[in-house]
Amino acid sequence: MNLLIWVNTALLPEQIRSRIGWEWTKKDQIKFVIFSHTVRSIFSVLPRKVRMVAFADRAFKRAGR
């Protein structure tokens, strides 16, 4: 499954997933928890310029943050 579709599926409420017929298993949930913790860990050490798109970085600089 494409990563973006998989993440979107993970973020949907269970009611919506079942209504549109997307399967989400306990194994998928465990993988998603590991994935999200990994992404958060990596993101926390990256400099803002790498984490953000250019226009957001410029906006933060203009705001003095």
C-alpha cells in the first residue's frame, strides 16, 4: 500500500474506515504507532529549515520566532 494512503487510513476514525470498506488491522495499528514515534523522534532533532516548507520558515522568521 502506498505510504500516504496508509497514513491517511491510519488517521481516519474507525467508523469512516469501515464505512468506506478500508481494512485496518491490529498489526497495522502497531506498525503505525512505531512509525509515528519514529517520525516524531527524527523530526524533533531536525532544524526548522529542514522541517518546514520555505514559506512557513519565512513566516516564522518574520514573526521573530
